[in-house]
Amino acid sequence: MRLIRIALMVFFSFLFFSADLLAVQDQSRPPTKEPDTSQNAPKDLEIPNQIRELAPVYPGSKVLKVTNNQNNCNVVIEFRGSPRDVIDHYRKFLEEKGWKLRHERVEGQSQRLVMFLNERQFGIGSWPRPGGGGTVAYISLIDTTPK
């Protein structure tokens, strides 16, 4: 039963990830109107504490999207640097805290890393933006610890 629950969480995280890819790629187009600087403008997004406690935010990152619910936290960031840079950054801090490698994958210019500790899983995928405007990373933390 636990494996089914974890598999479903990973599957739904992947669906979220696919939707974010489209949204992030769409953001690479120039804006069609001036940004809203009024009080109605969206506030700067911040990386949730669950992820911030594991590792400091990658230097120079801009948070593009955050979703956070009971068992799953997802963040999309943009930064200058290579996909390998951000993977190495998070891997270093997670290994120092006892996290173990589940898998690492390189596909062309994309990099993926999945690590685990007990009932928690941390995943990150990173790739260059099409047309060169920086690099994007999708970070996901899943916690299936019984509450």
C-alpha cells in the first residue's frame, strides 16, 4: 500500500512538472504589457521552509512558481549558470544531512537528481531555457511520513 501511495505521489508530481514546463517556457516570451507596480501586483515568491531547511537557495535564483500542500512542495526557479551547477549545489547540502542518492540522470543538456531520506524524497530537474535566457530548475520535495 505504501508503494502505491508513493507511486501515485510521484506520478502526480510529474503531471505538475509537465504543466510547469509549459508555463515556464511560455514565460520566456517578452511580456505584452507593462508589469503591475500597484498594490495589486503579486508579491515576490519565496522558497518554502521545507526546502530552505535542507539547503540554502541557489545563489542568484529567481523563484517563478511555488506550490505547497500537506505532503508535497514544488518550486520552479530561474538562474544564471549551468544545470550541473544547481544539481551540485543541492546534492552537496543534502549529502551533508544524510540524504542518499536514488538516481541521477543526464539527457543532453538536462540534468536530474533524486535523493531520499527515510520517508522523504527530493527531486530536481534542470535545463537551459530555449533560446538562451538562463537556466530553469524544478524542485520537488515529497514527504510520505505518516502524520
